[in-house]
Amino acid sequence: MRIVHVISSLTTGGAETCLLRLCRGELAAGHHLLVISVRAGGPIADELSGMGIPVVGILGKAEKGTIVGLRRALRECTRLRPDVIIGWMYHGIFVAHLLARLRFRSARLIWNIRCTIDDMPNWRASTRWLISGLRRLSGAADTIIFNSIEGQRQHEAYGYRSSCPLVIENGVEIDRFRVDPNVRSAVRAELGIGAREFAIGHVARFHPMKSQLGLVDAVRQIKVARPVVLVLAGPGLDAANPVIGPLLRDCPWPANVRVLTLGERRDVARLLSSFDAFCLTSRGGEGCPNAVLEAMAAAVPCIVTDAGDSARLVGDPDWVIGIGEWSALVDRLEKLIALNPQQRQAIGRRLATRATQHFSLERMLDRYESAIAG
């Protein structure tokens, strides 16, 4: 089958990573692919190109580059003659809709919605307008895929309609994230994490939606005797961050608590092995967060806010807190640190089993194959 994927960007993020995993599976299944990115460039674009998949970026650094990108996107689509066009995220959905309904009308049109909209009042006005406009077009899509039950509920309450809505959760490569004690020791040595230090991990891009400031402040308030290190990794989570930097420098910190800011990492599977706990503290906008699934597959105990489907992923209300309930996060972290290693390992094993049974990459690929086949 000939498939065109249209996505807003190919920077490092959950939707982009999911697209990369899906494309690997589709190549293995013998499909012919083209990826169009509204914004040109990005590390995921490089990986897709390295797999032999044509990647076209539309918006260049200058007007002339954008015109060239549009022409090339149309030329590559015409050459492929797509059977299916899939739009990812709102800007990608809009471009995919135009391609399918104005130019390649015989192609099936699939919208792929990757988030919830409970945080939409804090988004840019242009994005809010686009989401509102797409609501009026949603009935023309052949299928709308949501990656979370909560995402489907919120969009349908907002007025999105589809004759064939589907929920396909993200999938993770279970074997790639499997626990390896030797890797754990090596990574902790590389990062300078001591044998007794309790490592709390967080992997995400820096964004107000992720509430990283609240996470940092909660860790600062932990009152335990054991040494603790908060490891922040993701685009923008580095020493140059102008928001987190002052909090680390200017606020009083307990002598036994410190923070590592690592920035973007391409070795997340290795990094997760060094953690004793994982926190995702988003205030909203989440769908089915890859970061939580990856931590679960790595058998890392997770504490999450009740954003998107995060609570459903971990499946244990004891480790779910309300959005913005920072005192509850402090309490859960202190309780997790107080557990003995065997108790924490039991929590991790349960999460790894849950990831294997419900959120494997193979399961996701099978469900996308069925959706694409119609």
C-alpha cells in the first residue's frame, strides 16, 4: 500500500517518535511511504531519511524555500499516488486534509489526534483557531484515530465528529527497554549517581504544559535521609534553561538533594535504566505519553498526574496525583523512597508486565494495519 504521512514537525517528541516506530513497521510490512513535515528538518527527519523514506519539509527559512517545499511535496505525492493519507497533529491534519480532498480524492483520509485539549486556553491563538476550524471539517475524514480515550472524549465533547473513530494507544519496543543491571551501573557511573542515591527521572521537552517547575520544587521539599538526585532530560532541560536555572541556583536546597539537567538525549532506553522512579507531572494536553510507557517497559516505578490517559496507563491510583497537587507528589515520592528495593522492584515488574500485555509496539502496529486497510 502507498501511504503518505503528514506531520506538523519532526523534532523530538511523542508523536514524532510514534511516527518513526510506525514507519519502521510499515516498511517491514512492504508499504511504500512518503513523509511530509510542515516544518522542515529535525532529528526524526534524519532518522526517517536514513531508513530510505523520502522526507519533504514544507516551511523553509525563507519564502522561496517554502514554495520549493510545497512544490516538492505535491510532486512526491503525485509520484507515489497514495492510497492513504494520514495527518498527524493539527497542522499536519490540515495539510493532509487539503491534499486528500482537493488533489488526491481517491485516497482514504485518516486524522491522527495525539493529545487532549484541556490545556487549550494556554495555547497560541493560531493553534486554537485551527482546532476550532478542524472541528467543522472533522466529519469529512474517513477515520479519526485518537491515541487516548480521554483525547477522544474531549474532542467529541468539543464537536469533532467521525463515522469511524478509533483509539490506538502508543506502543513501545518492550525488548529495547528491558531492564539490564549492567547498563544501569554503567549509566549511573557516567552520570555520577552514587550507589545510595535515589534517582528520580523525568524525560520530556521543556514546556509549561509539562509543569517541570512544580516537579523541581516538589523534589526540593522532600524530607528523607537518603541522598536524592532529580534527573531532567529532554529538549530545553539543560544548564542554559533560563527558567529552571535560577530555581536551582537561587532557592535553598537540602544538602542531600541535587538536580542533573542533561538536555536532549538519544539514549533514553539506557537512561531509564539508571532511574529508581519516574515522574510525569503534566497539567494537561497529554494523550498517551510515550515517556510513561517507556518507563513502565523499563520496570521503573511511575508517579503521574491525572492528565490524558496517564492514570489508565499505570493502572494504580496509589501512584496517581491530581494535577497541580504538589504536596501529594512530595508524599508519594517520600513513600516510594521509603520502600525497600524488593517492594519497588515488585511495582516495576507489574508495570513492565502491563506494558507488555497492553502497550507493545506489535499491538500498535497490528491496529494501525487494520485502520489503514479500512
